[in-house]
Amino acid sequence: KPLLLAMNWLHDVTRFGYGWIIVLITIIIKAVFWPLTAASTRSMKRMQALAPEMKALKEKYKDDAQKFTQKQMELWKKHKVNPMSGCWPMLIQTPVFIGFFTMLRSAIELRGAHFLWVNDLSQPDTLFIIPGLNFPFNLLPLLMGAAMLWQSHLQPPSPGMDPAQQKMMRYMPLIFLV
């Protein structure tokens, strides 16, 4: 409800179309959460820098999981790294973005609202139906998938993660796109 009220207020104040208001709210939300995102990225980079030491510890204590865990905790404490600090910002942001998505799906104000090539923001942005497949070609999901793929290549790989799992996480946006 606060996001819907904010969207309507911004629309009334700026007189921009609802499509641009959605872009503006997205930028505002990202700006509000930027400190959390930056802290998460710094934490991931510190964890990545410790990856060689973690690998050495894993080799040294491969037969003693308890000792490895203890030494791992000491290493993190020594370098002031918290492995959960990379996850907390995402967990805090998720409900806001889910709420934003839900608001956009149910906002009656978007019915009939135009944005760029989209004639109705409450409907899919179908440009055309692919002949022979009877499948709609929607550009916005393709743009979202490309942006997510680009962002995934900007993120540093998680330290200690299996290379196959890293590759899977890197191409997860393609799965979301499908």
C-alpha cells in the first residue's frame, strides 16, 4: 500500500506517465538500499580475497571438520569478515521488491497506461506473435534477462564454491528468463 500511494503521489506531483514513475520508484528503492548492497559487495570481495587461505585450511584440516570450522572462524574473526553479511542485505531487500512486484500486478491505475512501445502496463508487452509457434515476443523480459546476466558477471564469485556451482549461479538469469 505505501508503494502504491508513493506511485500515485509521484504521478500527481511530477505528471510523468506511470511507466516513468515505475522507473523512478525503482531507482529510489535501489538508492535507499545502496548502502546495504555496497556493504554486501565489500563483504563478498573480502571473502574472495580470503579464498586462498580458506583453501589452504581445507587442505590442512581435510580429515578434521571440527578443527577446520574452528580455524575458519578464527580466520574470519582475524580479518573481520562475516559470511552472513553478504546475505542479510538481500534478505532485507527481498520483501520490498516482492511488495513492489505485487503492487504493480494489482494496481488498477496501470490499466491503459502507455510506456514507450507498451500500450497497456497492466498487460504483457507483446510486440508480435512468432509465426508458426503462436508464441508472443515480449521485449521487456528479454531486456530484464540481459540486465540480470550482465549483473551476474559483475558479481565476484563466492569463495569456496564449487566451480560448477559458480557457473550455474552465473547463468541463473537465463533460467529466470525462460
